Amino acid sequence: MPNLAPTANTPGLHVSKPFPSEPATASAVCHCGASTSAKGDAQVGALVAGWNANHGAAHGK
């Protein structure tokens, strides 16, 4: 499987939760240059909400 983590060349949001008993992890890189990561279900939920509100499709290139 290819590495799905976002980079400056391939911006985006990646969320992973391989097993229900493990915490979720996420990383995000926006085309505007912002980047962040999170570990834990609540923190990943907040990262996704922030990404949807402020990055990705929320603003133009």
C-alpha cells in the first residue's frame, strides 16, 4: 500500500484507526502551507472539524 500521509506536494487529510481498541491518528497538510497532526479520537475529531472549517475545500488555491 502506498504511503497516504499528506505532504506539501500532495496536500490533504489522512485519518487512520486500524483497530477499534487503538486511538485514531491523523495528519493534514493544506495547499496554503498549514500542517498539523493529532492522536486520540477526540483530538482527531477536532482536527477534522478544523480542516473542514478552515482548509481543504474551505478556501481556494
